[in-house]
Amino acid sequence: MNARHFIRLRRLVLAGAVLVGLNALRAQTAPAAIDSDERKAVVYKISRMDKISIVVVGESDLTVGGKRVDANGNVNLALVGEVKIAGLSVSQAQSAIEAAYRDGRILRNPQVTINIEEYAPRTVSISGMVRQPGTINLPPESTMSIKELILKAGGFSETANGSKVKITRVMPDGTTKFFTLNVDAILKGRDTGKSTDNTFALEPDDIVYVPEKII
């Protein structure tokens, strides 16, 4: 091997060592992967009995605080009456109130800001074949999965049919939806074959029922 070939080989070895070192450094400084089961933030939807403040820009007479969303999901406002906002995000509720003042020809270009002063209790109920049936609180601005709910309820009893967990949900328009989830497969880390099973997020007032196995 002549001197020129030796120098070239030495340069290649040094370049390889530098590359290995850089890759190791990147691995050490890379952020940790987020656990797929970590609770995810969600867009908050206004609930019945939430206490809110409503600011109408430039209209002090229409600005109110400590306003409670009623049991029907409405808020009663001066000059326009009841506006349904339960089940809406804050930005959607602001738009609904702006539309009420605009459509009622009260204000030409209303600008509304809503703040949540006090969150109403957000709960789901669970009954049937779980060890601790009852009512469980939901966090106000993050999701709770069906897996988390079952674990909070002490897990399935020995006679539970965890592959056919029933959820009943009343929608903002008053209609009712029904869901059936294979929670047993989710708990065991298996693919249920339905993408919605793994991503299903509970909502306030959901009613969860775990049936018994039929032997």
C-alpha cells in the first residue's frame, strides 16, 4: 500500500468514527417518545351547569359574569333570550351568541368572548360486571379512555363479558347513540379490528354497562 492509499483509508476511518459519534449524540438528546396511552388534550365543550362570563366588546350593558348554563344547555341573554351553547366549543359558543345578536338586529358586528369561570362536574356512570360500579369524574380538558374507566372501576369481575361493553350517549340535539366496544381486547393489547375501539373517548353523562358472560 502506497502513502496516498494509506492517507485515503485513514480519512475514511476517521469520517466513519465521527458519523458514529454524531448518531450516538442524537440518540442521547432526542426527546422521549410519547406514550400512546398518555391522556390527550382535547377541545373543551361547554357543559350544562358550567358557569361562564360573556363579554360583548364595546357593550358593557350586555357583558355578564357568573352566568350559569341551564339544564337544557341554554344561556339566557339580554335582548336575545335563550341561546343553546352546551356541547359547543368556546369558539363555537362565541359565534352562536354573535349570530343571535346579529340575526336579532341588536348589533351589526358583535364580538363576543367567553371564559369558563367554573367547570360543572363532568361524570360518567358505570354499572354491571365491574368490581367498583358507580360514578366517575372526568377531567375537564382532557380525555378519558374506556380502558382508563374500567381500571378506575376496579377492573372487570370474573363473569364480565368485556368484549361487548355498552355505552349510551345523549347527543346535544337530544338524540341517543349506542356503542359496543371490545374492551377486553384493548386491555390485553390486542387489535380489536375496529380503530374506533382504541381511540374511543368518553364524554360527560355517558352511561357504561358491562354485561355478564352467557355460559
